[in-house]
Amino acid sequence: MSNRLTTIDRVPLTPDVEVAGNMSETFLSTRRQAETVVAYGRALVDTVRAVGHAFSWLGERVDEAEAMCELASLNDRMLADIGLKRSDIPLLCQRQREDDVMTNGRRVAA
């Protein structure tokens, strides 16, 4: 048989066992590296979400503090006009926090 029948463009038709084994190891190594990168990416996304939730929670507390300051700046007559007493101001924010319920990591009104 001629050499031309066993090779096409200098690539052997019969695979070399050693080369195939090296390719398999290279593929598995590359796959493990890709899985590791994907795991790190998912961890980064989870971290960013947690930071976002923390800033959201902090924003809610700031909004509550601003609302309390605004109500505290009103005089007793203005508070009475909207049906509040000065002692009711701290209770409003506390009641709203108690009505918030944690569900699957998200705040929803109960």
C-alpha cells in the first residue's frame, strides 16, 4: 500500500493512543478550569446581589429617618391636623418595620 492511502494531508487516519490521551487530559483540564471560572462568576453575582440588598435596606432606613425628621419638624397643631401625636412618630416607623416580612431574601409587605 502506498503512503498516500494511510494519510490525508499528512494527518494519520489511525489515531495515536498517546496523542488521544494527552488531548483527553487537556480537554478535562480545560473543562475544570471553565467550571471553576463559572463558579467564581456565580459567587461574584451573589456577592453583588447581597451588596445591592444591603444598600436597599440602608436606603429604606435613611428614608425612614428623613420621614421622622420631617414629622418631628411639625408643630403639635399640624400633627393633630393629620391625626398624630408627637409620641406616635417613632411608632410609625417601628410598625412599618414589623410589617415587613423576609421572604426568599426579598422584602415584601405582609
